[in-house]
Amino acid sequence: MTFPTRHRVRLWFGPHQLADYIGEPAGAARHEAAMRRRFPGLKVTNEPLRATDYSTADLHR
């Protein structure tokens, strides 16, 4: 079974993760841009996920 490409976008306050989003690359890019506009002083990361990083339950988020 092949899994679609997913990206994880996270919002950080120092070492603390405040928000987490997993989605298609285009949606993740939009979410990242929105988080950067909304929280300009906080760190935002956008990382590709491997199929082993998420379960099929995450595909329906």
C-alpha cells in the first residue's frame, strides 16, 4: 500500500509545541504561511513525513 505524501507543520514557543497540523504539501504550505502571519515571533516548522511517521488514522485529519 502506498501512502500519499504528507507534511507536518508545527508551531513552537521555545521547546514547547503549541500546534500540530498534518496534511498534503499544498495545504501544509498554506497552513505554515497562515501561522507565520498570525504568530510572527514564534518558530514554525514544515517537515515532510515518511509513511512510518503516521498511521492511516492521520490520513483523515
